[in-house]
Amino acid sequence: MISEPDILIVGAGLGGVAAALAACRAGRTVVLTEETDWIGGQLTSQAVPPDEHPWVEEFGTTASYRTLRDSIRDYYRQWYPMRSEALALRNLNPGAGRVSKLCHEPRVALTVMEAMLAPHRSSGRLTLLTEHRPVAAEAGDDDTVRSVTLTDAHGNSLTISPRYVIDATETGELLELAGVEHVIGAEARSEFDEPHAPEEAQPLNQQGITVCFALSHHEGEDHTIERPVDYDFWRSYRPDFWPGPLLGFLAPDPRSLEAVPRTFVPNPELDPLDVNADQSADAGDKELFGFRRILARKLHRPGAFDSDITLVNWPLNDYWLKPLIGGGEETSAAALAEARQLSLSVLYWLQTEAPRADGGTGFPGLRLRGDVTGTADGLAKAPYVRESRRIKAVTTVTEHDVSIDIVGPYGGTRYRDSVGVGNYRIDLHPSTGGDNYVDIGSVPFEIPLGALIPRRVRNLLPAGKNIGTTHITNGCYRLHPVEWNIGEVAGALAAHCVAEGVEPHRVQAEDKRFEAFAALLERDGVQRHWPDVRGY
């Protein structure tokens, strides 16, 4: 076990895995830790198919993220009994879901990411510690983090003293443990003059979390779960800003907030090859079963699968009654427990009371697929966390940098120190402060290196949703390819600083140093600027 590696990466979600790959590629010694027993975060332990921009198949990602996507497709081609027509597709969508051009099962992404890390583990450069969570951090008088202490699933503790620390946790845990200046929740409008910010700061106003789960449907069978303990509460719960009971198929449209009915038809007969997964043309979220489908039986030879598998991450199971961050351990634990009860209540309602197209009620043939999520209770290993603690950064991305209503369709801030690109609408889900959806059009954006640099601390870097965004702009910087890009840059920057004996602040501030670092990123396939996307 390496107790003094070059780099400690805490959290092995998408950002953490990308950071480890970049740092190991540069020849550094790395310890990568993960609280669950699965690496991969959003794609695996949280069970969320990727949310991506419409040009993802052509440009707008790093080369390593493209390798991840291509390898997932290759896994299906190699091992699944796919129809010849599906095998021939260059841009195969294994689940034929509408949320993404690449809907797939969590275990496949897990297998691919483990394979990507394997050579670095074999070489000894990378040590992976799953089921380890951070519990303390020692900060020095010289504005550095000297050590991080973690505990494992058996209560054993381990202290690691790296040269650089990367916080790739889902909630920015190290920022609090190490005393790194940060913000949670919503900033006051006066701070950045953002049109959609509240008048007063609301630290406990955070996007809701979601405990996802996977389902298949088996007509004529009864897989009804035991009635959840909190079912009566959730069955009668009706938010003030909702058009009806939360457990129902009527929900606000995120963009217009108008009440829109959803449909639910298990195992639709539509040929999955006819599905167009392009949310820019058709959001596709009104048909619930197919929206986040992760296995489509009709893409395979007849008889291979008796049901599709879909992933439940819907308006019905977004949880926003208590904040996950900032309210204390008791509140955080209660939020997670209640979110899990909500998801189980959604399933029980679907199985017993949901209206069917034939006039009946309930789908008892819905089977909870814990084998897909890797858990005994059938729910995802970890909640889908949309919002983290965020560093007070050298550069803060605000609504003025990305909102299409402010900058126009071809505007947006172009950064001297850009280290990546992304594109997604500013998509804020209902919040613990009582906000309904906030959905704002945005332009293709860049990722400034300054957003990864804490104002004071010299050897800690963020690698996910904890960069210098606001509550508002986090809504477009929080998705899969951007988190991977951020993590890859954080790992590359830490490795570069070790090799050159220079601190991140100087790399960002000094033109020549930044140009040298940017050249390394471009060599490794990090796209730093958007092409002219007009005409696509």
C-alpha cells in the first residue's frame, strides 16, 4: 500500500476515474478511493445513463471519453446476441433509450472502466481502494492539505499523505474536511447578478436527489414488493407546485412548467432501431418506460431476453424534502432514507395502483432488478446527486457566461485558459428550497481552468460537480461528459505540477506555463474549444 503517493484521488466516479487515467498516463503514482464497491459513479453505482449533447458522436468530448463510449458498444457487440442489423450500427444504442445515444446497463460501464484502469493497477502505479470513505483531513499552515484519513467498511482507518489531493467525491466532502473555502446551495442574486438566482443566499436550497432503480416486465407474473413503510405518506403527498399527486403520471414539463401527462407502456412493440435519441429534436421524456431503457430485447435474437430493462429516474422519484448537504449528518441520513422510501413507493404504486391503458390498475409483472444495480434491495447503490459543495474558485462560471437569453445563440464566454468543452441546457430539478424546475437554454460552453483552482489552497483540485460554478450554472456543467473532462484535466494538472515542480495557480495564471500544459491536454485528445456548430 502506498501511503505517500504523488496523487490521492478521493471518489471513483466519472471524474475520479478520468483523473486516475490521466495521472497514471503521465507516470505518476496514484491512490484512488471509492465509498461503494463499484467505480463509475453516475454510470454505475448511481445507475444513470449518460446525458450528453447532440453532437457527441462527432465532437465535443475528450478522446478518453470517446474510448469509454466506444468500448461499451464493443462489449455489447462482442458478448450479446444482437441482431445483425444492430451489430452493423456504428452508433449502436444498446438500450434504445431516448435520453441518450448510448443507453446501457451499469455493469457494462463498470466492466469497461475497470479494464481501462487494469494496466495501471498491474504496473503498480495505481492502487484502488473501494469501500473507503474520507473522515478527516489535515490542513497545513502553508495552505496545503497534508493528509486524508479514510475508513473502510470494517471500520479500519488509513491515513494517506500525498503531494496532491483530488476531490472527486459526489458531494465535495474534502472541501469541508480540509477547510477549503466553498459554497453550497443557491447564491444571492447580488453576488453575480444572475437573473435566476434568489434575492437572498439559500445554502440549503439544493437540487433534489434521486435513488434510481431498474425494472423489467413479465406479463402474467407477480413481483409485487412488500408495501413500503412510508407508502401512505408518499401516496398522499402533493407538492404545492405539482399538478397532482407526486405518485401519478401527470407532472410539469421542465421547460414550460405546464402539466403534461406521461405514459407508461412496458415492453413497447416499436422496433428499437427506429428510436431517435436526440433530445434537441424530441425530449422523449413523456413515455417513461422507453426514455431511459437500458436493454432492448428486440435488438437481440428472438428468445434471448423476455423483457426490456428500463431505468427509473423520473419526476415521480425525485426527492427534495431535505437537503443532502449542509444540514448535518442526521438530516443527510434522513434525506437518503426518505429518498429510498420514495423510490420503493413509486415501484409499489406502479405494481398496484398505476392506471393502465386498458382501464385497469397496476403492473404486478414489474420486477425490481437488483441484479442489474448490484444490490440486495434492488435500488441503486448510491443516490444520483445533482449538486455538490463547490469551491470558491479563481474563476466562477455564471449565468452571464452561458445563458442563451443573455449571450445570444452564438455567444458565450471564451476563456484564455479553456481546458475543455460541454453543452447542456441549464437543467435544475425541483429543489429543497421549494423551487419547481428551472430550465434555461444555454450555449455550447468552455471549461476554464480557473474554475478548477481554489482561491487559497495550493494542492487540492476538484474533479466533478465541485468546481467553480454557481447553483444555476451547475445545472449545465454537472453531466457525464463534462464531469469526465473536468476529472481528466484535474488528474493531468496534478501530474504536470508534480513533474514540473510548479503549483496549479501559476499554471493557470502564467501564459507560457498554461500554453505548455494546454499542449499536453491537446496531445492527449482534450478538445479545448468548440468548432463552429452552426449548420449541424
